[in-house]
Amino acid sequence: MSQIKLFTPRCSKVVILAFLLVFQLNSFAQKLELASIFGDNMVLQQGMNVPVWGKSAPNSTVKIDFAGFVYATKADTLGKWMVKMPLLDYGGPFTMNVSSEDTIVFQNVMVGEVWLASGQSNMEYQMKNGVGPNTKEVIENADFPEIRYFDVPRETSVVPLQNTSVASWQSITPESVKESSAVAYFFARALHQDKNIAVGIINSSWGATSVEAWISAEMLKTHPDFVNEVKAQNKNQEAWKAYVKQSWRNDASRDSIAQASTNGLDMGVHTLKYQPTDWKHVDYPVDFGKAGLSGLWGVVWFRKNFELDRDDIAKENTLSIYIRARKASLYVNGTEVETKENIDGQLAIEVPQKVLQKGKNVLAIRLYCHWGSGLIGKDNSEVSLNKAVSLSGEWLFNSTIETKLPQWQDYYTQLSVQYNGRIAPIIPYGIKGVIWYQGEANVGRAQQYQSLFPLLISDWRVRWQEGYFPFLFVQLANYGQKQTEPEESSWAELREAQTETLKYPKTGMACIIDIGEASDIHPKNKMDVGKRLYLAARKVAYGENIVSSGPTFESMEVDGNKVKIHFSSTGKGLEFRNENLPSGFAIAGEGHAFVWAKARIIDNETIEVWSSEIEDPTAVRYAWGDNPDANLYNKEGLPAVPFRTE
């Protein structure tokens, strides 16, 4: 009897209502949608069968009306669909109508050139952070309605994502350009102004990421160094998911932890009476690398003692100092005189007369920075009180006083997580090619990079199924302390690995060995980086017969105690800059003991190198160092590519 009750009319109504509810929810869940990368203001790649894809109700018909043509397809049983449109000619603006059970309309769509910009922090580096002394003017003049910019949302994943979070395409204006990648903007501007065509930039870059974070797990496991790591990550996928989720949540809390830590103030380290025992010494200008704090995300206290005569103390006193920090608080003799956030520049700070005293005084700085980017002073920057009392020389520092912050950097540079979260969801959006600026995170593993970097290029080309699309990249800039004698260099080795990648088809490189900064891993001159990338694009992507690179080593021949070096890409000829005094060459005999060498230009393609210390030379190096002095160029103004002949 109880079974019969289940089929009473009243129960039947409940079943029917439940069925209708499930049906409605199912229909709602499968309404028409497109991948998030499609939207108003987007740019579609010209001359290509551009893919447009999304989801709709299973087996439904989807139509796309665009640029005078109508294209139709049918969704599969899961509701997935894709249309590949006929070859498109550049132009616009157009309206795109996508319809199924409902309709989605995209306005102001252009057809032009689309480039993917990717890599780590130097590609991510935004215009608002400064691109040189004319930053304000450059930003004010950034009014290019036909340059469009899409920033892929910052997401990491241990499995490939099907879609990104909601984001939008932005036309370049003086306001929107502030948030754009500086390198990508200057590249796009050069392309737009040269070709008079709409340009779309898809930015998918993330600071401090290694190359292996951008390679799919399927491709990465073909590399012998990562077979076991990929297996382990796949085996513990749920644990990795939890780790990434936890790291994302914690990442935003570092600022609050740093803010809450008051150990230094409680101990009085900012006061004159404090005795800084066990503090370490570092010479001005102070950068975190010099202090042995490379990569640190945290708070460091600095102290500088200085003496004053009564005549040194004025009614109005000004402390001049250059600081780069996420946040910095400055104290003189225990009194706070300034606190600033997100600073990178010269400060002029008023110091009350009553704070200063005759005799011993102390300047204390509580400096909070991320990934070792902190800086007090730069070469030739002023650090003084009233421009009379110098504060250069030896400083003291202590990085252990405040609460140690969790570093957490590794979650977003784990194997494949950038590919999964920020590349997979935008494949196969039609692109002309890729501009790439990365490598700093792989310094020290140059031999491995020789195979990893080409693996990434192959991986992306296979995934996009557009053939050998152009892949252009930036070689690492000069950075760090100058060397006094020829020596080994992990930065030079990484640059060599990048140069080796040019043997693969449709690749191009922008050499920037001349525009880096000794104390800043993020050099501000991004304009020349973008311009040099575009020179590579003109040759590799657009087939122009131009000189797109500086002089590049081709071969060597020993002639007695001298070596002749032959170059390609010499253009109108070779030249030494800086009063024609050659620099950057080193030479070695048997055993490879390198010494500095002299050099002279023989002809438009050849340099002769020698040293009185080497009778039987066997090898030559040029610009081989972290931050080499090197001044060989072609007459087109492009620097010679660093090399070693051995």
C-alpha cells in the first residue's frame, strides 16, 4: 500500500514540478555564451580563419553575423560549439551578432593585427610605473582608439581552465594606458603607426614566473628533467588545488601582516639610544641584492648615523634621499618625518629643527618591499641633509626584527600553472604571433633553458594550430654590478640560451644589453624594447628586408696572436660608441684564462681582437657578464649580441 501512495495525484504534481524545475535550471545553465576573451572593442586577426567559440543548449544552432557574412554551426551534445570564419580583411568598426536561443551583440569590433604579450615582470611592468623622464608626456599622448588591450585575469590552476574570469577589451587612452604593459604598448604603437591598422594586445604576463610555469603538463613531461615532477603533481592534484587556493587567499594578507608588525618600534630601533648589535653592514647606494636579500618580500630596518655641527642645523632642514619601496617610514632621532607607499624616486623631506641636535644623530628607515625590489639611493642620486651633510658611505641593516612574511611566491610559478590558468583559456583565439619577455627567473639554469624555451614555443604552436606563428622575445638586459675582470656569468649564459633559440623557425630577438640598469632588474626604458621587438616583427612576421638586429657572431679565425671575428646583421657597417674606444672584448689562450682584449674594426663585417698577454688565442668573448661594458653597434644603432666563441 505504501508503494501505491507514491503515485497519488498529489505526488504526481510534485514530481512534475520537480521535473520542470530541473528542466528550467538546465536550460538556464546552458544558455548562449562565448569565451570571455570575446567582447566589445575586441580585435580579430586579419587574413585568418578566426575561431569563435562558446557554449549553448546541446544540439542547438548557433549563427554569427559579422562584416556582412553569416556563419552557422551546431553545438555538440555538451553544448560546445566553434565557428571558423572566412578570411577577414582589416577594417571596422563592425558589430558581431551571435544568436541561438538568445542573442549576444559585440560592438566596435575591429579586424587587424593581434599579438599575445607574455612573460614575467618586465612584460607585466605597467606604464604608470614610469618609462623614463618623459613618462607624463608619453601617457598624455597615448590616444589611440584603434589599439585595443585585453588583460587576461590573474588565475592559476593545476588543470587547464576552459575559460577565464570576466574581463574586457579597452581602447588605449591616456587613462587606460596606465594599466597596460609598457613593452606591449610601445610595440603596438609602433605597429599601428607603421601599418595604419588596428592592433589588439592580449597581455598574459606575471612577475617572477619561470618558463616551466607557462608550458603545458603534456609537453613538459616530455622533458627529462620534469618527467617525475609532472607525475607527482598529477598524482597529488587535489593537494595542489588546495595549496594554490590557500596561497591565493594568503597572498593579499602580506601587507596587513607587515603593517601589524611593530617589533622595531617597540624595541626603539628608530631611536638614537638603541644599540644595533649584530646588524649587518652595506655601502650606499643600498639595494637588496647587495645586502644579500635578493627576492625577499618583507620588512627591513636600516640605520645611518651622522654628525652635525650647530651650523649644520637650520630653521628649515631638508633630507634628500632616493627610495624605492612598497612602503617606507623614515625617522630622525626617533621622530617620524615621513611615511610613503608605492614610492620610487627622489624625496625631499622636511625635518623639524627641534628633532636635530649637535653631535650624533641617526636616520632610521623601516622599508617594506616585495621580491627584493627595495632600494635606498641610486648611482649619482643625492643623499644628504641640507645638501651639505652627506649620508652616503656605510649603513646598517637588519631583516630579522619584524615578523617574517610567508613568501608564497612559488604557487604561481609551479609547473604549468600559468599555462593552465592564463594561456589554455584563450586558445585558439586568432593571433599573429607572440612577444615574450622572460628569463630572469631561470637564471642559473641556462643549459636547461636551452631546451625548455624552445619547448614552450613548440607547445604553444601545437596548441594554437596556426603553424609557425612568429615568436619574438627579449634578451635579458644588463643588470647588477660591473665586473673588473673577465669572469663567468649566469646572466650571460641565459642570454646565450636565448640567442640559441633563434635557430628555430619564425623566431626573432630584441637585444637590450645596452639599456638595462645596474640596480634595477626592471629598467624603465621600455620604449626601445618595444621598438626593437617591432623591428624583429617587421622582418619575421611581415617579411620586410630590413636590419632588425645588432651585429651577431658568425665565425672566428685565428691569425697569429690575433683573432678575426666575423658578424652578420651588420647593416651599413660596424662602429664603436663612446668616443670609438672598444670595450667588452675578452680573449683567452689554451686553458681559457680570459683577459681583457683590444679590438679594432677591419671592415664592415669584421673585428680584430688581441691582447699582449695572449700569444696563442683560442677563444673570444664579448659582453660576457651580468652587466658588461659593451659598445659595439651597427650603424643602424642596434647593439651587438653578446657571445662566446668557445
